[in-house]
Amino acid sequence: MFELVRGKDLSDFARRFRMHLSNLGAFEAIRTVVAINALDMDAPWELLGESSEAVESLCAHEQLHLEKTGNSPQTRGVRLAHPQLTRTSF
């Protein structure tokens, strides 16, 4: 992670990430994703509702924030790519 390599405080990144999610209208959906991920499960994609488009953009390879999981529409899910951010962001 860029912040850790540069010796920066991870909580600064977490605050910026939370603001970014809020601006996208995806914070509540991602908070649900993180809660489910904390149980070591992938969050079902259908839980994202209206936030699914914003989350789709966060799953883009260059973003590196979220990962899509599952190989079919029935098993499609999402997971936070940086579980170490859970406590500081949410």
C-alpha cells in the first residue's frame, strides 16, 4: 500500500477512502460488505442495490479497493481488497 511504503499514517488513507465512498454514494453498501467480509464471507452482489455501479468502478483493476468474487450471477460477490483497513475506515 502506497501510504505504508511512504511511512504515512494508514488512518489518513482510511479517512480519504471513507470520504470517497460517501461521495460515490456507496459508503453504506461498502460498510455492509465489510461486515460480511469480517465473517470471512464474500458479500452477495445483490446487496449493493443502487450502489452497484459505483462499486463496479471500485472493483476496476486500477482501483485495487474491492475484488469481485464468484464465477456466475448466482455466486457473484464482492470483498474489500484491504482487510487491514476495516478497523480504521469503518
